[in-house]
Amino acid sequence: MDDRHILKLQALMHKVGIRSFSELARSSKTSERTIRKLRSGGINTLRWQTLANISSTLHLTINELTEIFGTPSSSTPERQQLDILRQEYQLLHQQCQQQRATLQAEFQYQSLQALESFLTYFPAAKAAAAQNPDFPASKLIPLVQSIDRLIAQWGVTVIGEIGAEVAYDPRWHQLIAGNATPDDVVTIRYVGYRQGDKLIFRAKVGN
């Protein structure tokens, strides 16, 4: 048994309020035999999931745990395998983070597509309600403020403002009344939306 590892482990346990090795085994969902391996310098024989459980319980990363309890000999087959597993874990973690971001962006985009009718026509009703407090739609405004906050959190930008006169741009505007060529003055009838540089749907305009 390596006294240095025991003292290191006891110090780490003390920081997180764990009072015994058996309590550490229970908290990390491992066995006391596994904890004995860690205390005796046998960290290179432990599986990745076991290392993940112990490091999480001690509020450490796997890298920090292996640095503290690893052996000086870094050329052993066990250490090499541990390094490979660590690299694979980091790669999988990065891939999962990227996939999560991609799925979240796709979910947001599909959700906004599903809300097209509401997002297109409600701003017109809201503008009418603002001009006429007796307009029945005014009672709906507080109910949809959460949607405004949601799309703002998603980085969604409104294209145009109801009643605004703007230069016609086919990239962002859909002509629904009259005729217009690029840069002609048109009036925003219904707003559009985009997320960054990605068009969700165009603002509807006329002249």
C-alpha cells in the first residue's frame, strides 16, 4: 500500500466531506476493492467509467485524477491504454457537444418554420391593437410575450416593422401587392424573420 496515495486520497475526500474509504466507494458507485487499487497506485488498471465515477465524486476531472494517482512510469502498456482511453473520451465529448449544438439549431429552425403563420400575422394584429386599445387582440399581447422572449434567446431577428417604408430587397422581402424592382420603396405588410444570416421566411411587402 502506497502511503502517499492514501494521504492524497484522504485530503481529497476531506475537501468534499467524505469521511471514509467505504463512503467513497458508495458515493462513487464503485467497490471498496476498487478504492484499494486506487490507494495502492493501481489507477492504471481501472476502467474509464470507474475513473469517471471517482473523479466526479471527488470534484475532479479524469485528467486531474490520473495526474494525482498515476505512476511515474508512463511507458507501461496500462498507462498507454489509459492515455488512449482518455483521448477517445475527449474526442467523444467534443463530438457530443457538436452534435448537441447542431440538433438544437435544427430544432429551433424547424420550430420557427412551424410557427410561420403565427409569426407572420400576429405582429400585424399587435400593431393594430397598439393603435386602438379597444381592439380585442390587445388582450392577447401579454399571452405571447413569452414567444418574443423565446425567439430573442434563439438569436432570431425580425425583418422589417409593420407599416415601415423600405427599399425592396428580394433577399428579405416577398412582394404580395403591386410591382417593384430592387431598391423601389415598398411598405412592410407582415414582418419576416431570420436567424443570423439564415433566412427563416421573408417579410411580406406591397406598394
